[in-house]
Amino acid sequence: MSVLDDFRLDDQVAIVTGAGRGLGRAMALAFADAGAHVVCAARTVAQIDETAALVEQRGRRALSVPTDAADADAFNALAATTMETFGRIDILLNNAGNYATRNTVPLGDLNDDEWQIDMDVNLTSKMYGARAVVPHMAAAGRGSIINLASIYAFAGRKDWYTYFAAKAAVVNFTRSLALSYTDVNIRANAIAPGPFPVSHFADQASVFNPKLAVPRFGQPWEMGPLAVFLASDASAGVNGETIIIDGGGLAGGVTPPTWRPRIALPGGAA
Amino acid sequence: MSDRLADVPTRPDQPFRLNGRAAWVVGAGRPLGHAIANALAEAGADVALTGLGTDQAERFQVASAANQVWSAGRRNLALELDPSDPENLDACVQQIDAEWGRLDILVNAQDLVFAMPFEETGRAEWDTTIAVNLTSVALSCQAAGKLMARDGFGRIINVVSAPGVRGVANMVAYAAAKGGVVALTRALSQEWGAQGIAVNAVHAGFYEDQAGIGDNAQYVEELRSALLPGALVKSQDIAALVVMLAADSGFISGQTIAVDGAASQRT
């Protein structure tokens, strides 16, 4: 028995929302590499079919289930279909999100319908997903739920409200979820990624702050090991936590990491 | 520092494997450091080990941990350390470099628990608590960081605990030291990030074999039943998080990550 065995997901079943592209696909494939079968959920069928094919190339079983993350019934159907097909749900990766219908919108111009859909997709979808899988996990006496938050849960930005509020709420939703099911061995944690440019963030250069302590952007595959850690028994003691993966951005941020003052002690004191 | 972006690491086939890496665990003579050294070796790393003193018992425990690294099929290096002597820490790093030519991973697992009402805390107790839990962490980071910067790669993991991030009565000196490590971790992540060195902390819950806590039946009972859900964790759980951070691609940095069974997450 090696510590590396604790990081394996052999024969487990993972549901991944937003699995058709970007970070969701990268984490779905990391689960498959660690031994899990993967249920790929998202709205765009062609994309989840492609992810499912990549999972199968890794020798695991895959299922693609078209799912609208803003639809509670869709999540219940997703859980039911997974149970019918695999008979178990070990992992839920609540990854689906929409970044925001429009990015910067002054307060007076906020549109109620846009606010609602962005909240539904980025926040409420996490509740729908958890609510759908928890009964099955509780019956099995084990489970790991991983919610996608963001560094934008921990900092604000001018004229940018909805996404920031939704992601901050994901962090605290995760805490309460974690504290609610310790008796049936269901853990809940979140990942808060920083700058990971992916194809559908067309305005990445203007959105992301490149002045990071680790001076580069993240690559989608770098999310994989962290997601596998949180899904697996290696994180048995980690619960309710949000792990930030952002090149050290939030650890700093008051000054750019390139600012290097030298201020001697007064009078040459040592 | 130029505006050039750092190189992007390539995706490893086995993301948690540490084969070919050289690690140094400080505090390896205690159960937590022992568990971490063992886990790093199981993941494939060669492990150098130091205790927190040079007395017979400490040397025996470090030798025992080193033997377990050997049993896992990895190279080990038991180093003697007097943590009050900064030159000793430099000498440790020089010896690791001489033997293995590299130092990729540093884990500071020093943990000297001290609890006393603050008005009864003597200056000598304060000094010892700070020296072992904070100053020795800073000095080992400084010594290892030079070698890591030379090679453009490093993973530093500092173990802290609940009093370092949340208030705990009767632990003012210990809390100041552990909180100091949290701040040191954040600052070093900014200072060394461009040199390929990621610096993180692990916020360990009180753990079962923690000296002063886990060996006190009354405290164990109080922590389990009355105080916090999941407040007592296992050294192995802490070690698994250390392995994850040691193997990470380096984009996680400046963080303090809790392995405390949600104890710090409730109201």
C-alpha cells in the first residue's frame, strides 16, 4: 500500500458538468487517467461526445448526457441515468458555469434576466447538482463533490457584479454542504482557478492579470491533478475547503511581484 | 524580472510521481515528519531528513524514518541539525547538494506545541516556541531557496496548524509562530515565484499523534466530541496533501490549504 494508491479512482464513477471543453474536459480526462468512468454533461452534444470518446480512448467507460446546468430536472435525470448505467456515483464535479452573459455592466444597467441566468448557471447549478447526487452518495456511505469557484470569489472588480457574487456564494455553499454530510462520509470542496485562458474566453488578454508571482497563465491540464486529489481518498481529511490555483495572484496583489524595495533598518541597526 | 512569461511545464503521465526528485524533511524525528518522509518516498522521491535536535532519542527517530525511506526503495540522508544554528541549515543543504546535486522539495514539519496562559508565558518559552516553529522554518527556506533558485525549480511546503489561522486560547506564542509561517509563505511565493519556486502551507488540524495533543486522552476526547467536527486528523492525511503539493506543476502557490476535516469551516 503506497500513498499513490490513495490518489487512484479505479472503478469509481464521476459526473462532470461542463465537460465539453476547457477546464471541464481537462479534469474529466484526468479522472479517466486516474481510473474513473466519466459521465460527461453539458448542453452541446458534439462536445461532450468528443470528451466521452477521449475518456474511452483511456480505457474507461463514458456516457454523454446533454444537460442544461440551469435546469433542476436535468440534474435529477442526470443522476438517475448515471445510476441506471453504472449503479453508483462517487464523484460530482460541478464545473459548469458561464463566466457571465456580459462582463462589465454598471450597476444601473444590470438586467434582471441576465442576473438571474448568470446566478442560475454559476451558483444554483451547484445546488441542483449536489441535491441530485447526495441521496445516492449517502446511501453508499461515500462521495466527493467538487465545486468550481474562482479567484473572483475573493476579490472584486469595477462594474463586474454577477459572476463575482455567484462565485463567492459557491465558496460558502461548499462549506455548508461539507458540514452537512460528514456523518455519511460525503466531502465537499471547491477549486478557485485564476488565469487559465481557454478558447471561449476570447478577451483573455484584457481580462486576466498577467502580473502574477508565477509569471505565466495556467494550462487546463494543471487543473487535473488537483481535481483528482479532491476526488480521491488522498484528500480524506480535506473538507469544506476552497483550494486556489492562480500562480500566487491572490497571495499577493497589493503590489506587483516585480516591486522589490530595499529599506535598511534605521541607523544601521542589526 | 523581464516581462517574458515563464515556461509552461509539460503534462506528466503520472501526476503524483516524484521519481528523480530530492526532498528534505525538517522535523522528521516526530510522527508527522516521519509520515511525510515516508509518503514522499512512496511517491518516488529521495529524502533527506533532519530532526529538531541532536540528542539520542531524536537521532534514533530520524534514523528510523530514514530506514523507512530506504525500505520504500529510495535514497535517504539523515542529517544532524541544531535548529538554533543557521550555519547548520546551510551545511545540511550543502550536504544534500554534494550527495544528490539537487534539492527539489523542502517540507518544514517542525511542530513544537506550547500552550500556557499568555500572562504566564516566560520569555524563554516564547523564544523557544518562536525559534523552533518560525525561525527554523525561515532559515531552512533561506538555505534551500538558494539551491532551488540556482536550478530554477522548487516546491516548499510549510506545515502550520489551526492556531496559525484561527484564534486558540492559551496558544499565543505558538499561534504567533504558526501565523508567522503563513505570512512568510505568502511573501516567499511572491519573491521566488518567477524562479520556479512554489511556496505553500498546509494547515493541519490537530492530529492524532501530535505531541501534547494526541497523547493527552482528555484533549483527544474534548476535540472529538465537544469542540469541532473532524478536528483530529491523521498524519497520513496531512502527508497526502504534502505529496500533492510537492508534485504540483507549480501554479498553486502562496496558499495555506486546510486538512482539518472542515473544523475551521463552521460558524
